[in-house]
Amino acid sequence: MGPKEQSETLISAFCLYRTVMTDPIQVRGVRGLPLIHAGDDVAALICEREPVENGDILCVASTIYSKSKGYTKSLKEITPGERAIRLGGLNGEDPRFVQAVLDASTDIIMEHPFILSELSFGHVGVRAGVDQSNIEDGMVIFLPPEPMKAAEDLRKQILEISKKNIGTIITDTCGRSFRRGQTGNAIGWSGMTAIRDFRGDTDLFGHVLKITEEAVVDEIAGFANMVMGESNNGVPAVIFRNIPAWAGHDNLYFKGDEDITRRVLKKEWK
Ligand code: GDP
Ligand code: MN
Ligand code: MN
């Protein structure tokens, strides 16, 4: 293919792209939500403040979902065991907090300088995603134990309240390897696949893509997390409109030996 044909191919590809991407994507933080406590109906509180449309994607911070379901604990109720006392000393953390992290973990991948945990649903997170911020002093917030079900429940509740069929993502702010700074990740999702699978698709030059699986739920969660902010913004929910649909699969988490980084870290800590 000569340069002229190549540029024609590029132009026709971009025209096609434009016809697929119709309306501009809109992103809105849900403002005016109260401080959330156990028993609060998060779906209803969101719908009262911000209308949703069919096809919208609603991101909800795991923090408020967990507070609404009572996935919280007072440090006073926690008696640290031997490992929590040892790791608390090693990492300079309250052993009761460390015990909460151990309780939330199914596997400890790294002990120091911070605990890196695997959770039952496949997520790997610093301190098992247990938070001490945006809750009263002396309390901890756990990630929802079944975040996929949490996202599904929220989606169904919103369908019931608003009669609108939307997608939902439960987010959490997470650290990452190799780069400084935290970003939002999807912890649970419903009404979409986690991954947009590009394998078998061809690029602008006709090359067949062999490995590209785009973690769309994490990309959306990342933007939502930016709109939420981290401290006292008070915006724990974000609505996306006009995101084009995608197809793929839900195998977001590496399983067992697939995860090379985890294998290396586990060897280090044996
Ligand atoms: P995480 O990323 O799920 O751990 O949640 P964060 O603690 O970072 O909070 C995300 C956003 O939700 C921030 O804008 C917080 O200020 C806000 N937020 C947290 N808890 C509440 C709450 O109970 N009510 C309201 N209105 N906002 C909250
Ligand atoms: Mn968090
Ligand atoms: Mn956050």
C-alpha cells in the first residue's frame, strides 16, 4: 500500500470512528449526598438528586456502599493477634488496624513496607482496601465482600426506582506498581463487561491485534475517581452518559499462576 492509499485508509477509518461516536460523552458528579450511614438507601438517594437515562453508567465509591451496608468496624472491637502485632511493629501501624486488614485478606502477598493483600473476589490491594478516611475517628471501612453482587443490586434497585436500564461500577482508589500516585479502579461492575476485547481486530494498517484487552471498567472508574476527589469533596457518585457500548469478557483478575508479578512477590516473602 502506497502513502496515498494509507492516508485514505486512515481518513475512512476516522470517518467510521466519528459515525460510531455520536453524542459527546457527558460526566456528572452527583452533588448534595448526605454523610452515609448503615441502612441508608444509596440507590434512592442518588436517584432523588440526579436523573439517569437508559445506557448511563453510574460509578459509586465503595466507601459509601460499604458504609450503607455496615461493612465498617470500630478499632475498639478488634483484638490483634500475634501476626497483627508483629506487622504493626514492622510497618508502624496500629495492630488493631492491621488485624482488620488481615481479616479482610485471603492471602498476604507482601508484608512490608505495607501489606499487599488478595481479597476473596480476586482484587489485590494495599492494606486490603481497608480505609480509615471519610469515616468517624477510630473506625475502619472494608471493601464490600461481594462487589459484583453490590453492583448488580444497585443496578436492579435503580431500574426499579427510575425504570432506566443503566450500568453500575463500584470504585475504589488504589495504588499501583511502577508509578507514583493512586487512581480509581473498578471493584465490581454490572450491566457491562469489564474488558473490551480487541484481539482479532485489525488496526488502521490491517495488522491483527493479538494481545489487546482494554480494561474499560478501570478506565471509567479512573475518570470517576478524579471527579469524586479524595478528601472532603463529598461526591461519591458519578454518572457517565453516551459511552458507546463494547463487547468482551469479565476476566479482569489474573488467576493463580497467570499473575507473574504476584508469583515473584510471593517468592520474595516466603
Ligand atoms: P474510596 O475511593 O471508595 O475509598 O472513597 P473516598 O473516601 O476516596 O471518597 C470518594 C468521594 O466520596 C470523596 O469525594 C469523598 O468526599 C466522598 N464521600 C465519602 N464518604 C461520603 C459520604 O458519606 N457522603 C458524601 N456525600 N460523600 C462521601
Ligand atoms: Mn478506598
Ligand atoms: Mn477515593
